[in-house]
Amino acid sequence: MRDLSVCSALDSTELANLDKIVSRIQAAPRQMISYQGDPADYLFNVTEGAVKVYKLLADGRRQITGFLFRGDFLGLAVSDQYTYSAEAITSVSLCRFPRRKLEKLIEQYPKLEKRLLQTASNELAAAQDQMLLLGRKTAEERMATFILNLSDRAICRGGDSGDVVALPMPRNDIGDYLGLTIETVSRSITRLRKLGAISLENSRTVSIVDRDLLLELAGLALEDRPTVAMSL
Amino acid sequence: MRDLSVCSALDSTELANLDKIVSRIQAAPRQMISYQGDPADYLFNVTEGAVKVYKLLADGRRQITGFLFRGDFLGLAVSDQYTYSAEAITSVSLCRFPRRKLEKLIEQYPKLEKRLLQTASNELAAAQDQMLLLGRKTAEERMATFILNLSDRAICRGGDSGDVVALPMPRNDIGDYLGLTIETVSRSITRLRKLGAISLENSRTVSIVDRDLLLELAGLALEDRPTVAMSL
DNA sequence: CGCTTTTTTGAGAACATTCAAGGCATGTGG
DNA sequence: CCACATGCCTTGAATGTTCTCAAAAAAGCG
């Protein structure tokens, strides 16, 4: 379960103070939000749209470390420089916090810090899941896991049943997130479709046809394993 | 730069209170420290030795998400169950904190929470680097990166120049950390050796012969790229 | 010293990548 | 309104890096 904002821990007075330092920002598709190596002067909260966060190697290879949607937080870091770049995928609305001022506010409101620690811990857990995916899962398992994750997060953000999953990002980005090429992503989707786990409304919309099968194909982690009722 | 303990933020009175809830624990090689799925009742600080943290898939595939050494912290989580297992590699000394009691102490000492947030942010940055490694680097680059990381962390813990790097873990564990098989790990080490970047004192001790070459072979991230003096 | 465990090396197989081409949308200009 | 360009996605064939299987060499340990 994802937190829907860092602000949700605060009361109205505290929110008013937070509001004083925040700017509302818009970004068009493909617009950069932050650059790897730039001074990390701001933190962000995604209010609407989809954002990709990525790291680059010197020769241009790219690893997307995360996709952010409504409610997701961006900017946790110790370094005074961004260690990643962030770019808008769709039209995006953001809350922007000046780092310095937010730090001062944190001094006053320990609840804010607690919230950030929760957020960081959540992201850490997600990062560890992603390491498992990147290090040990097959292409098909990666793709199945990805669709299930997007579905879960859509459910968390509220609304629908999560069986119709939007893929706002191009195949290229999915590949760079899952450690695959664009072609392998495409082929994996095709295989999941032929196996009857999903169907495609269009190239950017997946329907989950058989969630249990998809879970199976995602390569269950130990803790995800459904507990089987003991038969005596 | 890694923090050498969560306690380093506290004064002597606070440390005394921390000391009241802590137990000193020993673990022999291969001894389990925590199990994926068990109630997360404790957090740990490694005082001596080497620990591996890993996640399992239902079919037994394993991803080691981190190695912990002196000063490293274990147990950051939101879940009330461990989402990973931890096992001693060498003989290990640990400080063990009951989760409930530590949480109460955190209420009193915001500095502790700040420290944990720093730790979490550091781990998050490391996790993102590891995603880049697992998703986009070649076997040789992964191995070179791994040796350099171990060297850096040894330097941080103090002492030597970092040119002689101990590998307390077996090849098997290195493979499960780097997303490779044991054979590929071995072959990668051999290649790095033949290229003149490293030499082997014995199978568990690597010497860095040419650090610049090793950096080169590690596949530099954008931010790691040495700034070249402009020639006019 | 003989046993086990770990590490290295070799040969063949496999999964994902690379290279290449074709399909399918969307948008622009004639 | 159609022709054509462009970008994105899918599919095919060949290649390659890493994996699997196998065995030998080296190291640790009683």
C-alpha cells in the first residue's frame, strides 16, 4: 500500500505552513523534472500523471528505477545532487518543495519526518523486490510482475478493480525498467496474451484476464505464496 | 559514505537509554538472523563480521539484496513481517533492538529518527545503483563494480588503503548478489585478472592492481565520470 | 592424508539481444 | 480526402552472452 502523499500526516495548521513553501508545477510529456548531477534543490510530489525516474551509464545505457503516479514522492536523497533524472511521461502536475525550507519544517514537525521514513522504507522494500526481479526473473516473469504491480498501485490510488491496467509509458521505457530490450518486452506481452493471462485493448491498455495465472507466471516470491489449507 | 552506527547521533544519556533495550548477539557462520515471513520483532546493527540479506522465489531462486558489515543497519521496514532473510557469513556480532521499544525511544529522540531516515536514504541510493547494475551491466562490469564497492566500504570503515579487498562470501553468494551464476562470477574474476585490473592473493582476497582500469571496466555511471580538464 | 567443499575451466544449450523488416496508428501537407 | 512521413509496436532470423551440465583443480578440515 502506497502513501497517497507526504502531507497526509499533518493537521490543517501544519498543512497551511507546508502550503506556504510549495509551488504547483506542470510538466508536458518528455519534459525533464530533474537532471542526474544537478543540485538537488527541490523535492516533488506527483499530483497527476506519470513520471519516470532513471539512471544513465556513460555510454547511454539507461535503467529506469521507478515510475511515479499520483501521490508518489520524488527526491529522497542524502546527496546534495540528484543521483537520477526524472522526466514526465504524460502531462504531469507536481507539488515542488524547496529542500532547505522543507528541512526546516521537518525540524518543527516530527510527524513529517516519520512520514518520510515510512515513504523511504516503502521505496526500499519496492527496490528490493525490483532487485529480485532484475537479478533472477525471466523476461516473462518480469512482464507479468510489472503488470500486477501497476494494477495493485492503480487499486491503491482508488477507483476501479484494477483489471484494466493503463501503460502510459512506451515499450522502450518498460524495457529500461525491466532490464530488457523493447523487442523482448513486446514478445513477453505476446506470450502472456497467448497464454490467456492478459488481453490488449490497445498497445497502452492491458486487461487482466486471469489474475491467478498471471500471479503464477510472475514467479511468486516466498512471502507471496498463497497459504494452502492443510488437508487432513 | 556509510554511517558507522545508528547510535552515532546520540549523546551519552540517550545512549544509556538505548543501551537498556539492546542485546548483544553472536551468530556463527551460516546461522540465520531473521527469516523472510517471520514477525519483524527486532532490528539489528552489525558490530562485527559479514551478513547477507536475501529474498527467495518460491522455486528457490535467490537474490541477495545486500551484504552488511561493521556498522551496517538491518531491519528498516514498514511491514510487521520481514520481507527478507538474513544469515551470517562469518562469525558475527550484532546489537539487537526490540522493535516496539525502539519505536518508543524514537518518539523521545527525534535525532534517532533523523538518523534512520539518513540510513534509509543511503540504502535507497545504493539499491538504485544495484538496479542499474542488475538491469544494464555486463557480467564483467558487475564484478568490477562489486569489487570497487567493497573496497570503498572497507575504506569507509577505516583502516587500510582499500587496495586489498576481502571477499568473505563464497562465489555462490556473489552470484546471487550480482544476478549471475557462480561460474560466470568465476570467469569474470579471471577476465579482470587477465586484463591486469586485479590480482588474487587467494580465492577470498582480491588486490586492486589498477584502480583506474577497474573503474573503467565497471561501466561508469554518468555522475561517476571523471571531469576532464578542458584543453583549450 | 583423505575427505568434503569451493573454485575454476570447458563444451554445448538457451534465453535474450541484435539486426532487419513489416504493420499500424497518428499527423501533416498536397 | 488521400498520400506520405513519422513514431511506435510487433514479428522473424541470426547472433551472442550467460547459463547449464560436467569435470578437474584447489582449498579447507578433520
